[in-house]
Amino acid sequence: MKNLDQFIGSQFTWFIGSVVDIDDPLLSNRVKVMPYGFYDETIDKSHLNWSTVMMPNTSSSFKGFGSNHELMVGSWVVGFFRDGPSAQDAIILGSIASSTDGTIDIPEEAQLNPPTNKVHKTEAGHLMEIDNTSGAERIHIKHTSGTYILMHPNGDVEHSNKNHTKITTGDDTVTITGNSNVTINGDCNLTVGGNYKADVTGNIDLNASGNVSITGARIDLN
């Protein structure tokens, strides 16, 4: 029995269990699992070791790059113990479909504040976050240059970039139900290849510190 938990010629020990904690203090993509049949299920989760989650080949899992797992407290998982029958060093292979009768004991702190931010970061520094935290739901896409698009919990969209080019090959319609404020610190040039029409139901105030020039073959002022 002495060599059963060694890597070479060891006894393969697998398990099915449920996730009881996903708040990894080292932010190393680990979870705590209750492996059924190995412990008394009344054991406090503080006595359970952190388990490593195996990620797909599409996630580098290297130096903080790649994706994080999407396991939740209560997820059922399949895995094995690297240390065999000692059952202390678990690897999570994947999750399996499960349902409960509503009696599963999920700690209140896990229900109220679990880390539910799904993150993917590449080696170049590009970042994508999909945050499902209750009351703080957001989507954040960031380029390594610092350019980003952020969708706030209330639905507001914020984006920041150095230069911006927009190309529309067909029609473009913009509808704003509130007010619109545009500040341009440099010059503004508008070129219209066809007709230009502006309908204003209120007043028009035009203030210019310099000259105002209007050139046209015909100017009608009614």
C-alpha cells in the first residue's frame, strides 16, 4: 500500500463531487470540492483542500493568461486525485449535468457574493470580462493599447480610444431619445455628397468668435 499514491504505477483514484467554494484566495483558478464517499459530508469546507481545475487546450493557463473556470457553488464535477488513495490533491476534469430538490446547502456568503466574473486574457494583454455578479453585471472588452468598451450594470456603454474611424457601406440611422452633447477640441469638417437638411422645432443659436461665411449659388432667407 505504501506505493499506491506515487505517480508511477499508482492506483488511479477518481471521484464525483460538488463544488462548495470558488473564492480562491490566490486567484489561481481553484475550487473546493466535496468528493462524495471520501469525507463525512458534514465536514466544514475550511478542512477541504483547494482543487486544480483542468482547462482546455484553448486556454494557456500560464502566467495569468487564458480563461478562468465557470464552475459555480453546487456544480457537480468529475475528477481524480494525483496522490491516489491519499485523496488530498484533486484535479477537476469537468462538470456534469445535475439538479437538486432545493435542499442543497449553499453557504449564504456564496449566494450573495460569489466571484462570477468570467475572464479571458491573452498573452498580448487583450482582456475580456463577462461579470455576472448580482447588481454589478457588466461586460468589459479591453485592447492591450488601452482602448476599451465597457457596458455598465445599468446598460450604459462607455468606450475609450485614441483615434476612431467608422465606415458604413449602407444607410446609417441614429436615434437619440434624450439630449446630445458633442465637444470637439479641434476642427470639425462635414462633407455631404448630396443634399443636407436640418429640421429644428425649437430655436437655433449660433455663436462664433470669428467670421461666419455662407457661400451658395442661391440663398433664401424666409
